[in-house]
Amino acid sequence: MEKVHSGGRPLTRAALAGRRRALEEGRAISRRELAGHARDAAKALRLRPSLRQVLEALVAVWGEQPWSRLLVWPSNERLSEKTGLSERALRYALRDLVGLELITPKDSANGKRFAIRAPDGTVVDAYGFDLTPVVARAGEWAERLRLLKAEVEQRRRSFDILTVCRRAVSEALQGLATHHPEVPISDLILARDSLEQSSPKRSRASDDPSLVVTQWMDLREKAEERFYKAGCAGNSCSHLETNNEPPSESCNKGSSRSAGGGAALRPDLVAAACPVARELGFDIQTEPDLIDAGRSLRGSIGAHPSAWSEACEALGALTAGALVVLVAQLHDDEVTGRRKSEIRNPGGYFRHLVRLSAEGRYSVAAELLAMRRQRMT
């Protein structure tokens, strides 16, 4: 059978699907609204630059006609001028936009794009591309962007956990080598070096930290358990640092302090006011849990070890741990947009609060009570 050349493009399922998408009857669309939906679509589908450029160029030439379909009919020459793409690259981009069901071709008999005018010159219809799917799928773009945001947030938290675990392992290994050289750690060092080589980098958008986070958490648990048993074998408080105070005093120093009109500094208060601790893998139920969380998160807020030592000396390990978790929560609230950005340097802010608390000008417990009330309202 002889092949007939109509000048049009081959029929595809995507083109047919695009034709089926329509706007609500009587809905008016502005170019600004169309441009906003096009940007959302580009983000949601992670369009490559050339596709973004072509889609933006098509939106820019739309004349806001009060039609049921959003039709545009620019020539390839005009689109090339607007985007800087070659003829071939432009054709590929248009083909891919059709395949993604962002635009729908409306071809004339000879495949040309042009407007159909009434006798008085008014444009009443056109052959070209239909941008209706961009607006008709607005709900899909919103849902995709919500999922992408959640994915980005989960990736950020996974990297935070990975960083916390990596630093905790290094501190445990350093503590074992310094204070308990008789304890073998070669297996831990070998496991750490292997994980370092396989761990992804935060700067690479394609790297997935969830593949190694569990392994880092297991290694951290092993390293800290070995250090714990080497130091006190469960017979006294579980401090990683050495100190000369009696165990009961060093564990409870600061726990009996009250602030904010008699408000006691309790682990359950910290856990309720600062949910970021649980999100980072710390289940704060007891005072040693709180001290461990503060010690481990100290590095994640950028606080120098000397700041932690100063806090323990001035406020006690319990209050120091609570203050670290508090600053970590404030910083997390700023990063996630729940709080206006005010803390430029979390580590420096932590040291500042330590000194204010030591002078009696800041109450950690009172601040935690206020934060808990805000989360309950």
C-alpha cells in the first residue's frame, strides 16, 4: 500500500492523552498563571534545560485568547531565536514535550502553524501547539512537588544522621586509643574506613545516604558499646569523657537545678520540646540518654569540643546536653522554615547560651517549656 505523506507528525498515545485534558468550563487563565504552572511542571518533572527553555518560550507567546484551549503557533525560526537552540535540538525538545504530555500538537493539513482569522481579521482559531495540559495537570504538579520536597528533607536528615554517627565513631575510637589502648579496635577502624569509602557526598544531588546510614548507626553502637564496657562496664555513669568527679555527682550535676519558676529540667521535657532528637535517632528517656544525645549532636551544630567542656563545667552534663538539643531544634526549625532565621552560627550561639545560663540570665528549662507549649498549640 502506498504511504501517504500529509505533512503532519506521527500519531502518538501522548498526543491523544493531551487532547483529552481540558480546563473547567468558563475558567479564565492569565499568562502569569500559565507561566507559574509551567514552572511547577518543569520542577516536578525535572526537565532538562532545553525543554525548560522551549516550554517557557511557548508560554511567552501565548496571547491570552479567551478560548477553551490554550493555543500558540510560533514558527521554529521564532522559537530558535528565543531559545538559542538549533533547528534539530528544537525539534527534539518539542517531541519530548509532547511525549511528556505537556503540550499537544494541533497540526494543519500541511503541518504548518498559523492562525485562522475571521473576515474582519480577528483570530478565531489556530494550528500549532496546545498548552492546556500544563494547566489541566496543575494538581499533579503540586503533588509531585510535595513528594520531591519530602524526599529532599529526608535526604537532608539522612545526611545529618550520617554525620552524627561518623563523628560519634571517631570520638569513640579516639577515646579507646587514648584511654584504653589495651582494647583492640582494628576491626572497628577497618569497618570505618570501608564505610568512609562507600559513603556518599552531600554535594552530589544523585547520592543516596540511606544506603549506608544503617551501617554507620550499627558501627557507632558497636564502638560506643566497646568504649562503655572498657570504661565502666555499666557500673557507673556512661560518660565518654573522663572526669574526676564522683560518678553520681557528674551524672546528676545540673539535674536538680530548677529554672523558670521551679521548672525542672527533665528528659521527657526535652524530648517533647525538641522532636529533632528522635528524628536523628536519639530516644531521650533517661538522663544518660539526654547526655549522650547532647554529646553526639554537639558536632552537628558546629560547637567546638571546648564549648561542650565549658558547658559541662559550668552547667553540668545534663543541662549541657539539653542545651545542645535545644539549639539543634532551633536550627532545624530555621532550616525547615518553621522559624525565622536568626542563628547564623549554631555553635557560637550554643556557647553564648552556655555563658548566659551560667550567669543566671537564661533558663534552659523555661525555654524548653515555651517550645513545648508552642508545639502543643
